[in-house]
Amino acid sequence: MAPKLSTAELLSLDSAGLQKKLDAGLLTSVELVQACLAQVDKHDQRGAKLNAMISVAPHRLLMERSAQLDRERTAGRVRSPFHGIPVLVKDAIATSPSLELATTLGSLALRDSIAPKSANIVAKVRAQAHGELRRQTLTVWNSWRRWVGDANSNGWSALGGQTQSAYIARRANETGLGQTDPCGSSTGSAVGVSAGYAPLSLGTESIGSIVMPASRAGLYAFKPALSAVSMDGVFKSSLELDVVGGLARSPRDLALLSQTALTEEKRRLLPEDGYLKFLTGNFNGIRTGFLDPIKWSLHPNIVKLDDVILKQMNEMYFAALNRIKECAAEGSVVYPVDIPPATDLWYEGQNPIEVVMSYEAKQPIENWLAEVKVPGLKTIEDLISFNLDHKDVELPESHPDQNQLLKASRNPPPREMYETVKARMKSISKDNGIDKLFREQGLNILAFPMDSLMVFISAASGYPIATIPLGVISEDGRPYGLGIMAQAGREDLMFQFMSAFEAHFPSRVLPIRVHDNGATSEL
């Protein structure tokens, strides 16, 4: 008997495409979940060895939930556009004990920790009748245990191992944000959607943790403005930076998921149909400034790319710029524009994001430990000791760092430095950065290569950021994204821009490593 979903459909359909099949009786939610689970079984620990899943809810619960939603559909009750659609949840977002899933942050120390209740966003997702909740891998402790430049790699955790892309096998000796690195910390959230495990997912971001892995997974993704969404039940190491956001295959799914995450206050500011109202498929009313991709490219110290690859990335960027110029009103695309570089944020030689996180982290981490009640773990020092006692798993030779934990516990920056850095971040990135540029140039969207330090500007300013799939690099098949930012409160324009891009550009390229190709892995 032929499967109800082809591999291509499993990899490409968004919730709207799946709902058409569900409504027409061509597919049931039970069959959809079974197809997703089969894809996990085929490629997560075997096949392409993606390692995108830390845990899966018990099949019994998944089948019971899916069957219930099928019965509701048959009876004429469809709760939302996501009725019966699977969703993936990063393992830093709490789920209730009824789902029988631990919230581990990828750490052996939290392997058996069960949150007392679901995060606010998970409760909303469940109420809208998503058919499945599963745990996605992440960089251990949301990439927070160590900082960029330390020895640990993106997408690695003690419990999940090394996650890798569905597009390009990760080189065993890859470092930093190298060409085959899947980025993090919401690595599994991105890889899982691209690999056909579910059509959409939830991740968290402090600095690039949603949009960077999504860019390298050929997805649309959106990190909301700071304080726009509820962080209740979501692990955070910083009150000033952390936010939950969505990853999806289409702007429509991303809009629906993003408005679900909003606080009630922010949701009331939108029309009844939320962000969907702004998915016009055109660039009308949008005036976009494009940064110079050469000036804003990642420094060779962060990632050293072949000249041929750099050339193609720039060609893809300028092709997008010119295509948007053709589709938009005359004079509504401005190139080049500029803002102060991310390196201007550095203070006394120190990374400002690291300063903020090192100062803030102790209390929220210890609050989380108190919430999940793991015996013997109450403080950061307890966690440091646990890692040392279990260093063969938590601190193996290939991933030995817990430098940020040590700094937050034993050598945090002084309050005066913290306050100075916070003020400078806002002044440079907002007042004298994006706000000034938009005011002087009459812009409302800023576009840039996703492989850039603009994630620092988003983190420093608290402004929303999104990534859009431009295509894949022909040399090796790695996806490359276009980033956009707007001021807080103008998320409507960002979703309009994404919908216009989808309407005027080719469809996403599907990942070859999981497309019935029997792909191999270097790991």
C-alpha cells in the first residue's frame, strides 16, 4: 500500500498543505504522526544520523491524542489551522508531567527533571490542537555553558550528542560557525523541521539561537521583540535577552505560531486574524535598506570560507536585492545603507552579550533548578560540581568547557560594568543605529546576510529579527538565508515582507540527505 505522504510532501508541506489533505479525507492525523515518527526512526539515529531528537513522547499518548483530533474533525470541530498538526518543542521549554517528557536542557544533570506544568506557549499550542509534542536537541544549556570561541560545538549536548544538518554532513573537525556547522542553540528545532519530523517548531534565542540554525536549515524563522511573548516555563539565562520564537516552512505557519506566542496584551493590538492580515504577498509600503554583505560578513576568525563559496553567497544576496527591487515600487529599495558595526558594542575589550549574561545568569538558572527540583542541584556551583563528577559525559575531551558557568558563579562582572554595557548596547544598536538609520533614510525594514553579526544588533536592541531561505550553495548544498529586522511594533511589515518574498521567489530547496538517498554521515 502506497504511503499517504510522499517523502517530498513530508519535507515540504506546511500546515495549510497538510490541512487540505486532512480536510479532504486523504490523510488522518494518526497517519501524519506515524509518517513523522517513521522519518525520525529512519534518519535520527540511523540513516543520516541527524541526532535532532532528545526524546519523543510515548507513542501511546501520541496516538491517543491524534485519534481524538481525528474524531473531532469527523464531527465537524476543527479548533484552529493547526488542528492535528505535529509540532516540535526545544528541550528548554517545559511540558507538563502528563506528557511524560523531561525538560533536560541537554544535560545529564536534568535527565529526569519533570517540570510541574507546561510553559505558557506549550499550553496555548496544545489548546490549538497540535497533534504531537516532542523534544528537540539543543546546544547544551542553550549554548550558555560556554561562549563562542570555547571548545564546545554548536548542536552538541551530553544527552543528545552532536546534531547535524539534513543538508550537509558535519565535518568531524568543524569549529565555530564553519560551513558544515548547523548553528545553535535551537539546532534540533531547525533540523527537525527541515528533515520532515514536523512542519514547525518552537525554539529560544538570546543571540542568533533561532535564526542562525533556521538559516542553515533552509527555513523561515522569527525571533520576536523582547517582552512580546510570555517566557513562563521557558528556561532563560538572561532577563534582557532570552525570547521564545518559531521556525517553519512558510510565512503563514510562522505568522500563526508567532501570534500564538504573544502575550495577551500584545495579541490585543493585532487584528482579529493576527499577523495573517499582513500576508499580502507584495512589498507595498515597505522601504528596505540593504547592508553591504562584504562589510558585514563574518570575520575569518569566526568562520573561514572558501572564496568560491563567499562569491556565491554574495551573488545570491545581490540577486535577491535586485529581484525585490523589480517587484517593489521605484525607490523603495536602498543600497547600501549602514549602521555602527557590531564590534562597536564591545566594552573594554569584552563582548557585551557575555557581560550581560554572566551578570544575570545566576538567579534565573537557580530559579529553574528550584522549579524542576532535581535532588542535589540547587545552585550553579552544584551544577559545576556535577559536571566535573560526570566529566566523561558532560565534559568530554571534545567538549570540555563550562567557562560561562564558572564566570557567572565565581567571577561575574561588577554591576557598574553591567549597567554601562546595557546602556551602551541600546544607544549604539537602537538610538544611533537602526532608529537613526530608519529616520534619516525613511526605511522600515533592514535586510542583511544571515551569516553576519546582525544577531548581535538584534540582541542588543531587543528588536525582532527573521530569516528567509535564499537557497543553497551549489558547492556543498548548505542553505543560506536573508535576514531582516524592523523596529518593535512593526512586525506586521516583517511578515508582509516574508510573504512577498515567498510569492516572488522559488520554493525552498529540500534537503538531499533525507530525501530517499541513503545519506551517510561523517560522525
